[in-house]
Amino acid sequence: MTRLHHVPWGRSFRVLWLLQEMGITPDEIIRYRIGAPEMRGAGLMGASPAGRIPALEIDGITVFESAAILQYLCETRPQHGFGRAPGHGERVRYLEALGFAETQASLIEQLNLNHLFLRPPARPSATVVKLNTLRLADTLRALEGMVAGDYLLPSGFSAADAMLGFNLFAAPFYVRMDPYPKLAAYWARLQARPAFQAAAAIEGPQTFYAQDFYPVPVDG
């Protein structure tokens, strides 16, 4: 039994996508809505102690945290070549990319919180939103320089690309992508992968973001 605890078009998309790359479709996908009471229920809390997605039940165990899940899948299914094992010449860059993906995603999470989840009378701080938007742009500028050929690593697609794919789905809602042409081409290549398209078909249209772009709010 393979069961994925999942928020559509959230970080758990990384797991769904890599599973599709490996030819694995979960037997069950339990979908949650951020902020819904079910996220504090025994099902998710039993799989992920902080009640956060993703969590994956597979091979008779449960794994939570995106990077841990992807690394577990790569290590237990090395025939796909999506990991970079100790001793591989790209191992350090691979690990850096996995960590960098979460650094970037934490900024997206903060922008999601301020733009989407604050409810009146609470108001987002324009200063805080501006700072996090600029920091997100800095990570995109760095990522622009990290792309090596078609993918992040010279030898080809890896789990690091799946980790960062979620970020490139979400970042354009907060940062204009015109200054990053390499990232635009990279994102187009990721979306063209059959496994990405299969995962997107499982997801359906995104409903998380209600508008195409969220500018920095104005104080006052």
C-alpha cells in the first residue's frame, strides 16, 4: 500500500511527481486543505508529527518531509538514477540543491501566509512582504546561475529538480520572472516531462492562488 498525504499543488507535489517519474501511482492520495481541521486529525498527525504535508506511507514505513521522502525513494530505487550517491562527483551539488529548495520554499510559505491567509482585521506588513519578496528574488537570481544545461546537474534530471519544481510553480505569483530567462526555459522543460504532466493531471487545475500576481501591499 502506497498512501500519500497531500495538499494539491503544495510541496507534496514534489513527491507525487517523483513517484510518477518512477512509474508509481499511489494506491491512495489523502487530500487536505491548508488550515482545515483534518490537518490536525489523527491520520495526518500520525504520519507527520507536526501535521504538515507531505507524508508518504510506502514499503511498510512512513516518511515525512519532502527531501527525506525523495532521498528515500532514490536510495531504495536506485535503478532510476534520480539520486546522487556518496562518492558521486555531483553529490555535493545535489545535496546543496535539496537544501536550497527548502530555503526558497520557506520564503514562498511566508508570502503565502501574508497574501492569502491573513484575514481582517489582520493586515500584512508591507515592509515584511517587501523584504521576503526581495529575498525570494535573490534566490531566483542564484538559481538562474545554478542551472547546468537542461537541468540542475550536468548529468541530467534528478530528485533535486523535482524539489525545485514546486518553487517555480509558486514563485511567479510573487516575483516577475522576466529577469530570469534560463529559469523560464528550465521550468518549461520540467513541465514538458511526461511524469510532470501525469502528476499535474492527477492534481487538476490549481485553486490555491486566486489571482495571477500578488504585488507588495501598500501601507496606510
